[in-house]
Amino acid sequence: MGTQAFTAAARDLATRTPIRWLYWMIMFAHPHPCALLRALLLGGALAACGASAQADTGWSASVHFENDLFADSDQQYTNGIKLTLVSSNLTSDFRDRRELPGWARRLIPYIPFIRDKGAARTLAFSLGQNIYTPQDTAARSLIPTDRPYAGWLYFGTTFQTRDADRQDTFDAQLGLIGPYSFAEQTQDLVHRARDLAVARGWDNQLRTEPGIVLAYERVLRWRLGGEPRGLSADLLPRFGGAVGNIATYAGIGAQLRAGWNLPPDFGYSVIRPGGTTAVDSLRDPDADDPTLARPRGFSVYLFAGGGGRAVLRDIFLNGNTFRDSHDVDHEPFVGDLLAGVTVGYGGLKLSLANVLRTREFRGQPHDHRFGSLTLSYAF
């Protein structure tokens, strides 16, 4: 494709209504989107929130990738990717216009956990995409007994407060399902690059629909023994839920960690609304001041956990909200089991996990497995 043709195609794409929706979602969510873009692309993260962020804490970024090819399959929840940028600690009163948009400054006083005294507070921005396909991706026709083809492209804004023993997360995701999620193009690109067969039924995917998810989650840390800078173990119970046209559910779970130099963060999370976003490997878990930095060092630990959720709605199974579409009956209770390992040094951390997810809809032939990988860096 020549330069002029590429430019014309990009201009045509930018003028399409769903792309404008996504653009305005990002503009609405952040007070200085240009500064945010500069932070994401050029590494000038401190410029996004200005000098009011506390100087003794840094920004962090992570890349979270999930795919069922790790489990030698290509179906169901087949791929997820999420890019996250987490701010330095925000000012305690949340009044600085350089940190937050006006709507957020007005909303925060009504969120009780955000106002907890003595807790570190951060703001995170995420961009992600999830891809879902039926089991038989060679068929061109719709498969009524299997899940729909679907994609979810979203932008997320996350508020978090945390101290040594508790983390609260409020997450708002806005995005699009349907052809403008670009799930088909993403999957085709990866499959062709790996010389794999492409899915043939994308013409049957869910139709374009704007989506929103509001999620809350609380994670606790119960220390089970050991030394913070030596061998130790902890247990991380959690509970929360989400509401929106994309997903509505309530969930609980727990995670056990054991190893050397456990970071005082709140465990590993698969890609989900309200999941952990902080890359908090430099905080001192025993400090009175939760923003106090700790020396960078080597850490390695194993983790295992599980959780369940009571599902009221899942658009990727129940179909479009406002129009007729392919749908299947979702299971009212879905569980996840995961186990993995994390290795870190300084601000750099790599986590690998294997996830088992129980059947999500009636008629699904078996449970689903996928791999989850996260690379994060605190700077």
C-alpha cells in the first residue's frame, strides 16, 4: 500500500462513528489526553500528572498477555492483551486539576474507600482487547449451540487505595464490541504470522455496541509468617463485583503466595474488571508510611489461588443488549483456578500462570485452559 493510500485509509477509519466513540471515551476519562499519550509513547510519565505527584514514588507500567495457545487450544476466551500505566501517588485531597478530570474530582468524595487516611492512592490507565471464538473456527456458518464470535476493545481508568494490609480498586471501562473491536483483524494477523489457519466465522460476530463496566474489588493481605526480606508466605482473600452491559457479576476468591522477598503488592490477577493494576514492588510492607520506598532486590515466589463469580450477565455469551444477535445460556456460577511463578529484580517483574476456567455456558463441552503472562516495570 502506497503512502497516499495508507493515509486515505487511516482518515476514513478515523471518521467512522465507532472510532469517534472510542476517541471521546479517552478524552472524557483523562484531563490531559495529550500528556497521557506522551507518557505512554515517549516515557514522559511524570508529565501526565504534573509536579503534585509525590516525588518519593514512581510510575509503573505493565503488559499483560493471555492466550489459550499456551494450553494447546484455540477457542472460547482465546486471547487477551492489556497495557497499563499506573501513576505515582496522588495528592491526598484529590483537588489538583493536573491529576484528575473534573468529573472524577466530584465523584471521589462519594467513594468511601478512596478517602481512607494513611493509604497510598494511585490512578491507572489501561488499553485492552479480548477475543472470543467458538470451538469450531473452520465453519463459516453460525453455530447455534456454541458461543458467539466477539471482541472487546476498551479503555479503562482505575482508582486504587492501598496500605500494608488492604487494597481497594474502583475500575471504569469504556469500549466497543463488534467489528470495530478489531478482534478479527488481530487474530488473523497473529495466525498468519504463525502460519495457523484463520477463523472463518467472523461474519457471525456480535454487532457493534458501546460498552461500559464499573467494577469494585477489595483485596486483603494476611501474613502467614516469615521475614519480609527473606522466606515468607501470605494469603490474599478478595471480594467484589461488576455492573454494566458488558458484564454484571459478584465474585470472591483468594490467593496463596510463598517465596523469597515477597513484594508488598496484592497478588496476581487475570485480566478482569477491577483486577490488580498496581506494580508495587518497591513499598515497605512494615512502614508506617505506605509511600516509603524499599531497596530494590531479587524476589521469586510461587502463587496459587482460585475464585468464583455469580454471573447475571455476560454480553459475550448473552449477545447484544439492544438488538437481536446470536446468544447462548450462560452458567450462573463460573470458577477460576490458577497457579504460577513470579520472578523480579528491582522494578522489573515477570509472572507466568496457568489458568483453568470452568464451563461458562450450557452445552460447553469442557472446561477451558489458558496461559497468562505479565511483564511489569516500576520506574
